[in-house]
Amino acid sequence: MNLILLHDSDFINPSRVRLSGRRFSHIQDILKAECGQILTVGKINGFMGQGTVVSQKADSIELEVKLDNKPPQALALTLILALPRPPMLKRILFSAAMLGVKKIIILNFNRVEKGLWNSSSLRPEAIEEQLVLGLEQAKDTIMPEVIIKKKFKPFIQDELPALIKGKQALVAHPGSNKGDGHILSLNKMCPSPLLTTLIVGPEGGIIDHEIELLKAAGCQTLDLGPRILRTEYVLPYVVGRLLEFS
Amino acid sequence: MNLILLHDSDFINPSRVRLSGRRFSHIQDILKAECGQILTVGKINGFMGQGTVVSQKADSIELEVKLDNKPPQALALTLILALPRPPMLKRILFSAAMLGVKKIIILNFNRVEKGLWNSSSLRPEAIEEQLVLGLEQAKDTIMPEVIIKKKFKPFIQDELPALIKGKQALVAHPGSNKGDGHILSLNKMCPSPLLTTLIVGPEGGIIDHEIELLKAAGCQTLDLGPRILRTEYVLPYVVGRLLEFS
């Protein structure tokens, strides 16, 4: 937790918050903060700044806050993600929020295990938990939007083309440099990290028919080299590449 | 498991292996392989190729193997890593092996919790397990070397300078663009991924005195931007950047 994220309901007056629970424990036990100590804070979807410890009780702490810094710029990358198994979903949501992704679409693919759609890790509060942890790690305050799409074909045919119009849409797809005519060299990538949509398929891979539909919708396949990266590492790897040019 | 990694002891004759245990279960239960099916295999520290299922028993399977492909090129990056907590260590070892790192030095830092040095995750077999999983994920066969250094200062002063001579050594260090005179713009990075050493400190950060010793040994600090990345994502992010130029 490199930043303590504040909710509207934490404010007991415009410049003072009272925290209990997880954030209280962190400030007390990990940061071992004392009265007068200054902590980095930020308001969800608002500004960041400093919080000075002004009162400590057995189960809560009060901070006097001054919020006058803008959060870091959003990463202008939309992530479209095949629903992974719960531990992986948690880590990808965390890392996407950490990296500054502000729009995440969780999508069905042929090789997504159907039972995963009933997972409790898809509940709004479970999703929000990981996003908050990612923002706290990165020092950011702007909550990403997460959209769930359980039907692949209608989304790809009816919604994706408008979403990616005039932008680049990349499908991470190992082996796509082998004669499919749609090689996108990473060195020739759009020189801006802006306006990119990255599509990361399921662990078992994206089937040919899905690749055809994605291409028909305007996507290009992207081969990340001979090594097959586990899905949770594709996003940081690609973001590292894209940001090179910024 | 995108490749089944074979040990010397698996070979019952020069072109035939018998597998049991974890790899047998994977082939049987996940891949649901039948006689005649061809699987991707590779010999540890050797060639990769195809394995054809030729016999299936209740607790073992035999493959006829043909090994005639070189593994992918090594990533010429040495990782020096502050010992993290066990779950993070596992994931970083996995990801380093997956990304093609062949030399990993696990080092003490001031903010490494001392008790971690007794962790069972540092046992050779625990380390090897994660490296094998990373190679199987990536489709690679060359085992990384892992070296453990429990003393920071002697390593930095006596061994590091020779290790990085004529190469670039980068210390991931958030906030290092604030007036320390050693900014290394990522855009001005060495155009080759070769000959890089990346130093990733502990979660709590690298203390000033350690930064001074690292600089004196020839390292440059590297600021990855306003977001603080969790240590396990620094490596894929930086590798994504470095490889851009290759």
C-alpha cells in the first residue's frame, strides 16, 4: 500500500477522515505511524495528497488530509480479457489497475471453462477489491471500469468495431507470425500508447474461428516471440513495449 | 505446460522416455492424449522436438521422442533480486525462467526481512520446481542458474563491478528521476537487450546507502514512471521495453 485510498464515507469533515479496518491495520501495524506522521493518501476518483495522523484510537485513526495533486495520467489502453481462473483473474485485475488501465472488458471465449462464470471472483465487490489494491500499489486514484460480456460473437461483431475504430487493436496470439499474413511487428507498432486495445485470450489459446472474427472486426494479431507467456504477464510485457515510444 | 520437459533419467533408450507423476497426469488428464498423439517435448539443457505417445499404462506413459530443434535464444539479462516473500519468490522465479533469463542472483538488502533466509522456498528443489514450470510455460529447455548471496556489501563491492563491466546495470528505483543526476531515460537505453543486468530491490525499497554503493559499483538508477510496480511485474515490464530494440 503505497497510497491510502479514501472513500467519500471516510470523511468526517471536508479535510478529515476516520479510517478503521484494513487501512487502519496497515497504518498501525505495517507503517507503525504515530501522531504527526505524514502519509500519502488519495480520494477515489479524485486528487492525491498528504494525510497527517492527528488521532489514534484502539480501532481507528484520524488523518487531516490535503488533496492537491492530480493522479498519474491514465494508460490509454483498453484490456479485453478472456475470463481466467479466479487466482489469475485477481492478479490480472490487480496488475491492470496498477499499470493504469482504466477500461477492462472480461469476455467469453471458446476455451473459457464455462463454470468460471459462476465464480465469486466476478462479484462486483471482489473485482473492486483487486482494483483498489492495484491503485494503492501504483499510487493512483482513478477506478478502472470493468465490463463483463458473456457472449463472444455478439460483442465482437456488434460492439468491438465501434470501440476500436481509428485505433489499434492487438490480439496477443503466439505463433501468429507463421503465414497468416497479419504480422504486426512490434517495432512497427503505433508510436503512441494512446488508443490501443489489447486482447488477451484464454490460457488454452484462441481458436481459429475466433481469430477470424477478431480480424474481421479490425484486430491484428501480435506475436510476442517464441516464448509463450502466461496470460498474467502479457499485459505488463506489452505495456512495457508500448510505453517505450511515449 | 506448453512443453514437456524431459530429464536424463526419463530415457529408457536413446529415443524413448517413460513418464510418471506430474507430467503423466498432465498428459493423461489435461491433454487427454491417446496413442499416436504428438506432444511438444524438450530435454533439460538440450534440444526440443516431438514426442509421440506409444504406450499408456495406469501410472505411466511412454513417448518416442525426436529432438531436433534448438531452444529459443536466451534473454541476455541477468536478474539481481532482493529476496522477496515466498509466494512472490515463486512467481518471480517462474516468470524469469519463462522470459528466458538464465542467471538469477538472489541478494540480501537492508529491507529484506531476515527470517526469509530460512524459508523452504529457497531450497534447491523448491527453486528448481518454479524454474521448470517457467520453462514448460515458455517452451524452453535451458535451466537458469540461481545464485544466493546473503551479504549485500561484499557482493556489491567485490563481485558486481566485474559482473557488469562493459555492460549496463540498471537498478529499478521509483522516484530516482528527482534530482539524483543519474536519470537513465528508457528511450536512451542501450539498443540491445544483450549485456543487461537488472536489479530489483525489496518491496520496502532500496535505502539511500545501498543506492550509493550500487552507483559506486557502476549501476544506474531506472525510474519506471509515476506508478510503483509490484516487484513481480518489474521484470516483464522492463523486458518488454528492452526487447523493443532487438
